Amino acid sequence: MTTLQAVHAAAATAGARADLRIDGERLWDTLMRLAAIGATPKGGVCRLALTDLDRQGRDFFVAEAKAAGCTIRVDAIGNIFARLAGRDDALPPVMTGSHIDTQPTGGKFDGNYGVFAGIEVLRTLADAGIVTDAPLEVAVWTNEEGSRFVPVMMGSGTFIGEFALADVLQQRDRDGICVGQALQAIGYAGQEPVGARPVGAYFEAHIEQGPVLEANDTTIGVVTGALGQRWYDVVLTGMEAHAGPTPMALRKDALLAASELVGIVNRIALDHPPHGRGTVGCLSVHPNSRNVIPGKVTMTVDLRAGDDTVLSAMDAALHEQVAALAARGGIAIDLQQVVYFPPQPFDVQLVEAVRGGARRLGHSAMEVISGAGHDAVYLARVAPAAMIFVPCKDGISHNEIEDARPEHLEAGCNVLLHAMLDAATRP
């Protein structure tokens, strides 16, 4: 072949790639078949990590990946990697993925979409006879939800070294079953060392799990990063007393102080726009009797922000105002931080690849920040990473009525296709 012929051939290949699109109906059908595994009467999915239903979901993934021409490897924490060979298998793979475990009242798309969007990308390339320079991989990360076992995002966290394998294998569920036993029981205690494989780039497609894209009538969320998180356990200790004989001015009401703390958390978040978040999600009152002044309250606080300086300022404000509240109410308040995730920006070049892909494909797009944790947040610590969001109905997720439009799922998968194709092809 002459140089001119090679140039023309390369141009023709590039043109064919530019016109490449996934099969949206096939993607939807695959997601619906997966959703049948653990389907609930309300139309959702209950497929908890490392249960037999999870095994069935994993077996389904493996079968679909093998049908697309992939080889399968499983590591010691149960992460599954489906690999489509490239021209140079010595290159680190361009990876995508997510999780297929669900909340007890989960939906059809959280995590599942990211996994099978990846499979659909590999199917599309195989159908078109396109071989990339670098290999491509789709990952299924173990126990992302944290519903049955802690910690949350167990598989990806262990993969990057955030958690020690020996420790997580010993984590137990409410029935006393440990992770290691559960992996053996479902046949996914793999032999590959955890974290042994390099990652050239990581993309994750996901429903937004919030209302921003739908509210702005936008198809693609170009995710620039994820909010940092600080979680706290709080114990407020006052004094139980009879509700009748005890005058208001002489009470040490732990619940009254707790109600003020709820307002404080909300105000701190409002004082740090646009990405400040503050939530009290759990609250327990002791002795929980109608005619006894509450003597003890345990509660949780969740603070989030897109910048670590802002998150630190929110943390300082919380400690300052808790101290003032304790002094004012005459009660003891024990505030303990139990989780800290720093804000995680995503790779500038990969974010631009997502933005450019949406533009080339003619989809409306806007920058968003992820308020939730995802496996991509951990992968971003060891490799360039980015995420693609698509809308979900009414912003609802972690709910059996979670829903997404097929055309949005197709659009996000097409953006994923071209982003992976570009990243896996040498300049």
C-alpha cells in the first residue's frame, strides 16, 4: 500500500468510526433482562451483594461479555473484568464499568446501566470489526452499595488500596456471614491479585440520581468531579425527667438540642453555595416515651461540598456551633467524624472527551458535579477518570420507581462509545 493509499484508508476508517452508533434497543433489552433477576412487585430490583441473586446477575454479565468476544478475569474481592483484546495488549486498558448490586428497594438502572453500557460498546465495536490499539475492559465492582456489607464501594476501594483485602474479607452482614464466605458460596472468589491490573483510563456512565439534568431539559451531564463528604456520628446527652413536674427552664432536653442541630446543619449547607449539602438522615431518641423528657439522642450528620476548603469551613462551623449549642442547652454533645472523602476532580482531558463527544453527536450537555459516591471516585485516584450522566425521572434513585428514558440511555452510551474509542486509539 502506498502512503497515499494508507492516508485514504485511515480517513475512511475515521469516517466510519464517526458514524458508529450503539444499538439502543439491544441495550434496553439487556437492561430489562438483568432487571428480571431480583425483580420486585413495585417494578424495582432487590439484588444484594454476594447473594445468590447477585450470582445470577454476575453469571448473566459473564455470558453477555463472552458472547461479545471477551475474556473474563475475577480478582480476590470478586471484581469481574471482561476484556476485549487490542492490537497492543501490553498497553494499559481503557476501562469502563460500575456495579450490579442494588439497594434493598433499588431500581433497574443505578450501576446496572454503567456495566451494560460498557458491554454494548464492546458489542458495537465487535459488530463493526473495529479493533482498538489498547485493549478495552468492562468492570463489575463488588458491593458498591454497601447495603449488605460495609464499607461502601468495597470492590473499587480494595482495588486501589484504600481497604486491606484481609480486612474486607472478614466484614460480616447482619446474619454473621463474612464477605469471604459469601464470595466462596456464589463462586466468585477469584484468583487474580486485587489491583494487579493497570488502568489507562476509566469512564463510568450512570444515571444522574438527582434532578438537575431533567430540570434543565439536558441529555448529557459532563461530570467534572464528585463532592467531598464528611460524615459524623453525634450523641447528645441531657437528663430524662417527668414531662409534667419539670419546668421548661430547668430541663436538659436532648431532643430539643438535636432539633436545633438539624437546623444548624441545614444552615451551614445553605451558607456554602452552590454545592454545599447538609443532611441529618438518622435520629434515635431515648427513652422514647411520650411523658419523659428525652435524655439521649443519637443522630448522624452528612456534610458535602465540591471544594475541600469549603468542606473544611463547613466542618469548622459545625464544631463551633455544636460547642455553643452544648453550652447553651446545658447538655453534652459528642461529635465524631466517621467518614471523610475528599472532593475528587476528574481528569481534564477525559472530561473534555465527554463534552466533545456530546457535541459531535448533537446532544445537549451541561457541566454537573456528582453529589453521590461512585466507583469512578476511587479509580480517579490511580488513573485518569471521568463520568457521563444521563437524566433519571424526577431525579429519583435508590427507589423501586427509579426510571430513565431509553433515548437518554442510548445517547449516554454513544458518548461512552466514542470517548472510549478515542482514548484507546493512538494519535
